[in-house]
Amino acid sequence: MSRAGQPASGVDASSDPASSRTGNGGLKGIADQYGGLLWYLASAVAVVVCLIVCLIAWGPGMDFPAEWGKPIGSKVDEWILWLTVEASWFFDGVKTVITRVLVTIEDFLLWVPWPVVILLVGLTAWKLSGRAMAVFSVAALVLLGLMGRLPGGTNTLWEGSMETLALIIVSVGISLIIGMPLGVLASRNSVTNSIMRPILDGMQTMPSFVYLVPGILFFGLGNVPAVMATVIYAVPPVIRLTNLGIRQVDAEVVEAARSFGATAFQILTKVQIPMALPTIMAGINQTTMMALAMVVVASLVGAGGLGEAVLRALGRQEAGNSAIAGLAIVIMAIIIDRITQSVTRERERTLVGG
């Protein structure tokens, strides 16, 4: 039994509710409990006061003062015109290189006999995804070839698919060349990561049609602006997931490699990137899917292939031809998605088994 005037054994006086109402601890607890409510109450009062003042001074329907604005749009137009003229040598060089690479890949894909392409895709799908995916890939590609000619043109749907595939290969290749080094840089430098994050957020939320504007301004019409617009639209996932994959590598593994005398470059190329490869492959997969999603949009600036077929069919109100060209895009997307996902799963099994 406790003595009079003293707390019971095992009971801390500081935990007494009565004592918690006074002192710094009690005030801090009250602030923690009601601080958020007080903030919302003060914000509501400030908004109401501002509303009342504005209604009394200017009345309802108050417009933002037009004289406060600046002709920013015209200044941007002047800057773009100056850049287009002064840096024409650069844009012409980029256009020439991309055009040559694109035409070379397209000619090669059209030169290879279609049974060889179907056999190669089927064997790759069998090796990476299993027999069912191989059967689907072969059947889908044969069906794609049997769909006939593109609406409003002389090319077959197979030729349009090869043109689209060449466009995807070039766009994804440029996206990887740009995106993977930026992802590595962001993973190793927090300042760079903080700068790139809002830029990537803006690139992923901006409407896809907006990406066509810089392509047209700097490269005119054709496949090159379509490639550049597709790159801008599709590059964020590979940057983000390369950054994420390298950051998620176990710090103890990195420290063990460093303790054995590995340099920073050796740690990156022999430890971090191999262990982050499943995540990086997921980024490559997402970049490829986003590039395929831009096929139809890119046709608005003169890109050929299946996107052009969809656009022509829609312009002529030919729902059947539009659906057939769209189905060809879906078939390509499914095959590429399943094969790249299988590469990711195979790498994950290798890491777990190793």
C-alpha cells in the first residue's frame, strides 16, 4: 500500500492526466493535437475575409487585370525563330542522321522475307515466354499479313507494320541512349534528381499533342519530328526506373564491393546496374509501350506506317479499316510487351537463384 501523499508504486507522476494539463509537455501535446485544426480554422477565416473585401471593393465576377500580363508568347516565338535560324546546322544534321538510320532499318525489315520474321519472333517468344506465347505470336503475325492493304494506299498492312516497327526501334533506341545515362546520374546525385523530378512530372502529364509542336518547328514534317515527339513522350519511364533500380540496390552489397577495392565505375557497371536490371527492363518495357501509344498521334505530322492508316481511315469515316490498323498496333504491342516482360522475369529469377 502506498504512503499518503505519494503516487502508487509503478505509476509515473508525469503520466497523470491532471499533471499533463500543465507545463511544457501539456502545452506541446495540446499544440500537436489541435495545431492542424487551428491551421484550417485560420485559413478559412483568411479566405472569408479576402472574399468579403473583394466583393465590397470590386463586386462579383472580378477578372484578373489584363494590364498585369506580359506578351510572353510572342517573346517565345521570337526566341524559337532565332534558334531555328541560328542552329539550323544542328537540326539539319540531326534530321539527316535520324532519317538515314530510320530508312536503313525500314529497308532491312522489308527486305527480310516475312516467313523469316515470323519464325524469328516465334522462336524468341518460345524461348522467353513459352509455347503458348509463341503460338499466339505466329498466328497473330500471319493474321496481320492476311488483312490486306492499308486504307487509301498501295502498301500492305505488313509493310505498314514494318514501317511502324522501324519507327519504334529508332524512337526507343534514342530514348535509351538519352534516358539511361540521365537515370544513372540522378541515382548518384541528389541535386540532379531533385531538378529532374519536376521536369519528368511535366513531361508525363503534358498532353501528347503538345510534343508535336517542337518537332514541327525544328524539323518540319515527316518521320523525324514524329521520332522526336515520341522520344520526349516515352523517355521519362526509363529515366525514373533506372534511377529507382540503382537506388534500391542493397547498400551492404555496394559497401562490400567498395571494401574489396572496386572503383565507383566498377561498382556501377558490375554491381548496381546488373542488380537493378529487372527494374531497368521494366522501364524499357514502359518506354516501348508509350512509344507505341504515340504511333497514331505522330501520324499527324507525317509519320507513315499504321498510324497513318488509322488517320486516313478516320478521315474517310471507314470504321472497319481503322479498326484493322488499330488491331495491328495492338498485336505488335502485345508481342513486344510479353517478350520484354519475360526478359525481366528471367533476370529476376537469375538474381534470386544466384
